[in-house]
Amino acid sequence: MKKLNLPDYSFKFKEAGGKTFIFDSFRKKYVFLTPEEWVRQNFLTYLAVEKGYKRSLMVVEASLKYNRLKKRCDALIYNAKGERIMIIECKSPETDLSQKVFDQAVRYNYPLKVKYLVITNGLAHYCCQIDYESGQYSFLENIPGYSE
């Protein structure tokens, strides 16, 4: 898999049926290794190891409803009070992080109302903080840590 703009982490892999699987320590099972999954596993590990987010408060492929359609965001992060605080949308390293990708995260947020939206392709990472009182959002230089 492609080297990402994240620290190097150790993962467990297995081969089956000519395909490679990676152990997802968040869902506690092996999942098919795609470029997007590679980004997701690395980015969530980064949040846990470097930013102090609790693995038990990370939901991978969180289900949600948008306009009566069932959707899934790549990851949804909660705080210790059980409040949703961050949506993470992961793309493969070959995917440009365009307005279309950001809009996808925004649509997922309509029913969730999180404080932070993050989009990443493993090479670039963007974090947006939303202020619902003012109706404004701002892009942050860094992804906030769990305690922030």
C-alpha cells in the first residue's frame, strides 16, 4: 500500500482467496484491504495514538439517514458524554479532496450535527469546525486532540 502522510503503524494482514485483508482493531475483524480502507485504518490509528481519541468511542461505517436514504460515514467519533463530535470521510490516496468530497461530509452531518468534519485521503487532511450559533465554519490548521 502507498505511504501516507501519517506516522507508520503496525497492522495485521492475512491473505484469503487471492485477496488481502487487514485487521480492523476498531471493529475487531479482518476487512478487505482497499486503498480507502488503508487510509481509514491509518487515520483512525493516528487519532487514537497521536491525538488521544478513545478507540471505544470511534464507530467505523456509522449508519445514518439523510433524506430517508440510508448512508454510512467512514467514521463517527463520540466524546465521553456520548455526544457525536466528529465525522471522518476517507478517500483513497488517488482521490482529490475536492468540494464534492467536502459536500459529502456536510450532507452526512445534517442529521448528526457534529462539531468537526474531517476529510482525508491519507496524504492531505482537512478539518473544519462548525459553530452552529453563528452558522459559520472555519478550517483548522491542525486536527484537535481528544481533550480539546
